[in-house]
Amino acid sequence: MRISVVVPVLDDAHELAGCLAALRSQTRLPDEIVVVDNGCADNSADVAREAGARVVAEAVRGIPSAAATGYDSATGDVIARLDADSRPGPDWTARIESAFAEDPELVAISGPGEFIGLSGWRARAAQLLYMDAYFFSVGAAMAHPVLFGSNLAMRREAWHRARDGVNRSDPELHDDIDLSFQFGAGDRLRVDRTLTVGISARPFDDPAAMRRRFSRAFRTIARNWRASPPSQRWMERVQR
């Protein structure tokens, strides 16, 4: 089984270097790392190449277009995804490989992020009100587990089924929610709460950025509900 890891980036060279260092320290190394240069004005592309990653360019700004280009470019049997500020533990790719090897029906797997630098009540609040709320509420909105973009993996054939349904041009969508909506009741998706990665707590220092994240989530859900209403999705799940 070959594993590709896709990392979109826009002017985040320092964080990208940390992510790539974590990938180089895996007990099971990725077979390829694809860094998507989404129009960087800094040296992110150079950092990626120096770390041995393959760099592909995507001129259309926004994570939806950048992530989709990365998935299209990946050659592995399994396509994993991190963000530039993700910090996977040393057994991250090994655990992903085991999950797909042990369950031939598994379509995709995801896990939560743990906010780096938060502690005490702030860490607990962030986990409950942001991360846990994301998996519960968005999962309920689509009637099956939702994938988290900073920490996911899917079979390449699953991406090929989903690719024509995702929106690649609207930067105000959450690409991971949009991707998750392309799967249905017959697809085995799994959220493993122990498959964690460290992620940046930067959004908690920027109220405008946090509001934008929630706005994008509602926009993405509303877009997909027009094509696939929640009542229909839950009925399909109950009938299986």
C-alpha cells in the first residue's frame, strides 16, 4: 500500500517546515509528499523541495482548489491530508496504513486536532466547543461521520468518486465538509478519536478568523443540503 500525504500551503513556510519535519520522523515514512503551492509569496515552495516533497502549483486561491489539486496529483493507494500547521505524531502514517489494511471496506478515516499551546480550561473549552462540536454537529448534518481537513486519509478510488462533486472554485467553503458530503450511507467512514495531530491555536487569537470559519461551515452545509437534504440522507442511512 502506497501512502501519499497532501499539504496545501499559502505563505506559511515556518509552519510547513515543522509539518514536513514531523513527516520525515514517521515510523512508516510516506511514499510521497505533495505540497500544493497556492500562490505563495514566501519561500514555502523552496522549503518543501528541500524536504523532499513534490511541489504542484494551484493558481486559484483557496483551500478547496488547493486541496483538490493535491488529491488529483497524488499517486498513492491512500491519500492522506494535513495542513501546514499540522503536527502528526510519529506513528500517524503507520496507523493510517493499519486502518485501511485491517478494514478493506474502509473508505476514509479522520481524527481530531489538539490545539498546540492551549492548556487548562482553554484547552478543554477548545476541545469541547470547537473540535467535539464539529464532529457531532456537522456529522449530524450529513448523517454520517465528517472528515476533518487537518487530519484525514481516504482511498484514492474514493477521491475519484467524489472529485466531480466537490466545489473547487469557492474559497468561502470548508473543503473537508464539502468532501464529506460527497459520501453517503453506503460508505464506511470512521472517526478515530485517538488518531490525533497537533494543530495551531492561531484562530483563537483572531475573532474575525473564527467567525469566518463558522460562516464557511454554514455556507458549505447549506450548499450541499440543496442537492441532498438532511431528511433524505438520514432516511438512506436508516434504510441500510
